[in-house]
Amino acid sequence: GNSVTQMEGPVTLSEEAFLTINCTYTATGYPSLFWYVQYPGEGLQLLLKATKADDKGSNKGFEATYRKETTSFHLEKGSVQVSDSAVYFCALSGNGYSSASKIIFGSGTRLSIRP
Amino acid sequence: SQTIHQWPATLVQPVGSPLSLECTVEGTSNPNLYWYRQAAGRGLQLLFYSVGIGQISSEVPQNLSASRPQDRQFILSSKKLLLSDSGFYLCAWSVQAGSGNTIYFGEGSWLTVV
């Protein structure tokens, strides 16, 4: 079945550091890939997504490229801020038109940014 | 535009008491609906999903149940809560079928069973 594996946290960085959070997936066909962010005490918000191979999703300075050859969707940001501190979830949804299509989440990576 | 709301936002319940969490979606028709649980410091666990009124699929055996009495209403219930039911519960929706389905979450409900 489909699955998502993302790097264990917590990840602690200094402000303005470069960020990479790794995410790899296992899926049949051509899934869509997502990154969600959860700020403390809140629900999840969509950060970015990519629906086909080589697509790059981007938002708020974050980027992730859909790499089919390595089955990866790593999240990157060139210069993090304290306000980026949150938990980040990688996710995928199956392709096709099944009405039972579900979205599978990784276990989440907690990111803390030091001033 | 579409919105999703769930309530209550926070509740503290004694062991053995019943539970009812409600979720409604506005601005869309016939959505897929989901209930997730997030235990403290852990990832998301899909509990239930529904593709239509009265249709409920359960992902894990547990002390909880779900119902969908109306197209845009999804309810999570329990007859008798356990301590292990404590957690952060998230309702979510997505459009029916098709690839690239983005899932949108509600604000979440914190449940503490004491």
C-alpha cells in the first residue's frame, strides 16, 4: 500500500539557516504530494503541493520538487525564521478516480528555530 | 469559498462518559469527510472517512464511531470514553474523486479524558 516516510525530528536550527526536511514515499502510479504545516495549538494548513513528476510546489519561501526517480518530495527553505517553528507533515494522495481515495500522512517533523 | 468548522474546541470528560464532536463544511457539495486523531507529540491517525451520507469507513478498531447524517455534517462519537481516547481530533474534507485531492482541516478539538 501507499506510505510516506519523513525524517525524524525534532530539528533545531538557527534563524537564517538553510532547511531541508526529507520525505520519501511508496505508491503505485502517480500520486499527488503535499506538505502541511501545523502551528502550535492549531489544525493543519496546506503549505504546498505537486501533482506530477518534476513539478515544484512553493509557498512562503518553502519549496519541494516531486522527484519520481527517487520517490522523494523534500521540503526546503533557504533562510528560516523563528515564525517557521511548527510541525511539518508530508502527505500523498493516490491517483485515479476512486471515490475512496485517501490521503496518507507521514509522522511529522517538529522544527524549532532559535533567534 | 469553502469553510470547515468543528466544535467544541476543547473539552475535558471523565472516563466512561459519552462524546460527541461535530464538524460541518460549507461552500461545497458531496465532499469526502475525515476524522483524524493526533496523540500528543505523534503523527496523524486516520480514524474514519466518508464518501457520502450514511457511508462510513473505519480505519482502526476502537472505542469510537462516526456518523454522517447530512451531506456536510460529520459526527464523531463514543458511548464510554477511555483514558486512551485523549488527543487532538481533526475533521477534514476534500473534493470527491480525481487526483491531486487537497485535504482541508478544521481547527481541531482537544479532548482530555480524566
